[in-house]
Amino acid sequence: MVRLHVKRGGESQFLLEAPGSARLAELAPLAARIHNGRLKVQRLCSEMEELAEHGISLPYNMQGLTDEQIKELKLKDEWAEKCVPSGGSIFRKDEMGRRNGFAPNEKMQQVIKKTIEEAKALISKKGQGAPGREPVISHEEQKEMMLYYYRKQEELKKLEEEDDDSFLDAEWADNHALKRQFHGVKDIKWGPR
């Protein structure tokens, strides 16, 4: 598995985990769908905030018109009667003229705002960051390795303490033994017998 760090400009957007064998042709549309989905959630949250403050949207032919213009043109909001907030409404006029002004009561506003916070937390770039690196070896393997290197270190300490050169007098340690054997002068002793 590989983790792709998707950025837009220099700004981090999200991390995408995919199999190492995945082709770029497969990953690019997936990353685009995830990015577009995050943008949709942000737009929905923005619209839900407006819903909580000023009620449902007016029909497109009524948006931006004053109350006098609506009466003069004899326009009617058909959805206002069908989409009444449960638990009652509070009238708050929308200065932009995009919404009907019948906002849900305080309890429903709190439900909407909590839902907005949860949705924003799911797509947030913050409390998350890069994922923690997984250990390459298991805990048991780490214990075994530490034990092995501890024993190795103790063995090296013992070897340093034992500075014995007595093996240099042994027959197998003689550098000239092979040469003497070829010349036939192996066991020559000097001195009286």
C-alpha cells in the first residue's frame, strides 16, 4: 500500500491510500472524485448554515426581489407551505433576498449546526495530519533483536578484556612453518642435547 499526498497549489488537501500496483489512470479519477466530494460537502454545509439562519431558498424567479416587487408580479412561493420547519419557525428576514425568512426554531438550529460541525470534521485537513508510521518489525522481533545485540556486545567486551597472546607460541600460528617443511628443516634444535 502507498499513501499519496494530494495537494492543490502548495496546500495539502488529503491523503489517498492505494495499492502499489494501482495505475495512475485509475488513481487520478479517484482523487478527483474525492476532491469534488469534499467541495460538495463544503457547499452543503454553507447552504445548511443559511438554512438554519433564514429558512428555505426562494424559487429562482423570486430571489433578489423586494416584497413590493413580489406582490406586483403576483409571485408565490409554493414550497413555503410544503417545507415548514418541524417544531415551528422564527421569522428572520434574509437581507440578500435568497431565502424566505422562516428559520427553524432554536432546537432545530442546534441540530443543523451539530450536523454541519460533524460533516466539516470529516473533511477537515486539521487533528489528522500524516498518518503515523507503522513499525517495520513486530514487538517480539524487536525484543529478539535487542537480546541478540546485547549478547554480541557482551561478547565483544569479554574479547577486549582477554588480551592473551599465548596463542602466538602455538605451532599453527608459526608464519614460517610451511617454508621450513618444504626445505626439510622442520625440527632443528640448536644447543646441547
